[in-house]
Amino acid sequence: MATGTEVHEVALPAGAQPPFRVYVNGEERVEGKGFAVEGGALRFSPPLRAQPPLGIGRKVLLGIGIGVYGDLKGDTLDIQYQHEGRPRVVTIPLTPAGEGGSWRG
């Protein structure tokens, strides 16, 4: 069931070259069994979860110092790749599809 926070595809950073190592919530995913490289993007199966946007009520509660819990947790995505012959690691912010879609680097 789609909730509006699913991220199916994430663009690779500009100039990113293989090999790609992908970590979701700190656990490595294996190419072909959790993600695929398609052109300049990574395609995830199953999809990742972006942190849902905060509604006005939750923003007000946070503003006055009251914690907000519940369904605010999303996945974290880290990608290791080569750029100009040097290894790089980047944390990709995930956005809900309704708010600009997947991350574009």
C-alpha cells in the first residue's frame, strides 16, 4: 500500500562511478537483491520510506517544546561510490514523492 512516503528511485550524485555500495539504515544492500542501477539512478525494491512531512499541528507542538512521536521515522540512505578515482560516501536525504520526489544530486 502506497503511503506517499515511498521512494522507489534515487538519482546518483553527479560523476558517481561504480562500484556502488548501498546502505539502508546502516545495513548493506546487495545489487540485484535490494536495488538495481538503472542509468544514473538507483531503483529500490522494496521501496524506501521517506520521513513524512510535519503537519501544522506537529510543528506547533515542536515549537513549544513538546516532543512528537509516531510515524515520523523514515529510512536513511548512504551510498559509497568512486568519483575521479577517489572513494566518496554521501548520505542522501529522502523526500516523499508528493514533495519533489526522489533525491536528485
